[in-house]
Amino acid sequence: MTASRRRFIQEFKDELCCEVISTSKPIKDVATAYGVGPETLRNWLVKYREANGGTEEDLTVSERARLKELEREVQELRSVTALPAAGLHPVGSEPEAVVIRRVNVRPRAWI
């Protein structure tokens, strides 16, 4: 018995292509998450870029490396800013103990 081919609507294909492009996630990760073969998604991506313009060739190698570096930095900063909201602090940046003392100050009588 042969397996029937699955068919996907164009909106679904475009959505996956946009996710790969906008998030810079690897094709394999996006394909696995949606139950599509990586080569299939790669083919959709080629067609999507041809139809909508915008290819990775627009960036030089150094620009792509810089982009990856900045994306990594943004991800790191987002994770660091999310930790205090959860009541956690990154290793090495424990908040210093703040000591608050109540001091009773009585006004001195003028001599």
C-alpha cells in the first residue's frame, strides 16, 4: 500500500517561510515543529523568496555574522531581564543585601 501525499495550502507554506525568515530559526527546527520535511520547507522557502524578493544574498558574510551576534545578544538580554521578574537573579549578580534601620531621631533642645 502506498502512502498518499499530503497537500498544504499556500497560507501554511507562507507562514512557515515567514517564521524561518523572521526568527532566524534553523529550517530543520521549524520543519520538525510543524511535521514537515526539512527539504520540503527548504523548497518552499526558495519559492517564497523568489516570489517575494529578499534573499540572504543581500547580506554579506560579515553582515550575517554580525546579525547572528546581535540576535544572540538580544536573546541573552531578554533572558537576563526576564529573571528578575520571576524573582531570580543570574549567577554572579546576586543583589546586595540592603539593610534598612529605623533610626529614632529626637530633636535636641537648644542650649
